[in-house]
Amino acid sequence: MDDGIVKGKGRTQVRLEALDTGNGICLCLTGGEAPHVGGMVLAAPRPSLTGQGTGCDVWTATVPGHKDVYLAQKAAEKLCKALEVNVSATVGIHIDGAREQELKAIEEIAMEALDEYIAAVKSRREADGGSHHTG
């Protein structure tokens, strides 16, 4: 993987790994007590339906009984819009007997990791002379 970011600790630790292909990004978010593959999303950028900025089309797939796809969709859309590239996002974060506050913390931690990753990619782009190539 090109980039790895670990945030949080204990039951709410999240690991972000990303492979930048140069024409898109493969994102993997795992964590909790039992990292796994629970859901995946493919997001493709397109002009926003409002006529301003970037939107994205999204396709989802989930392992039956898993809710990881909701975080995968949020992450894929955020990354797709911010960097205007195709994104595949796979998420698998599990905590036995998770409390609502832990679930919220995991989402916040994952979004913080994603913000850090986006900033790093944008910084690399600027260093490369503004190239849209992300690798």
C-alpha cells in the first residue's frame, strides 16, 4: 500500500491503507477488534447535478448482515469528490457489543484519517506541479 494511517486506540482504532494507481485509489479501512471485509463501494466522479463542483456515481456491495458499507460509501464519496478520481473503498471494522458512542467515534476517526490522506495527496499533487495524476 502507498499510504497507511492509524488513528484512535483500543476498540476504536482505525487503519486506513490506500493504493494510488495513478488513475484511481483503492482504499481500505479496517479496525476494531476484528478487521475484515464487510462492504465495498465503487465511486466514479462526474459533474455535480447542481452544475457546481464534482459529484459521483456510487455502486455498493455488502457481505450479508454487515453494515460496513455505510462507512465505505461515505468514505468513497468524500475521496472521489475531493480528488476527482475513481475510488474503490473496502471497509471492515468490528467491535463486539459496540455502543452507539463507539460507532460514532469510529466514523469520526475514519473521517479524520481520510482528511489526513486527502491532504497528503493534494500536497503531492502540488509538489508535482498540479498534476491530476495521484501516484
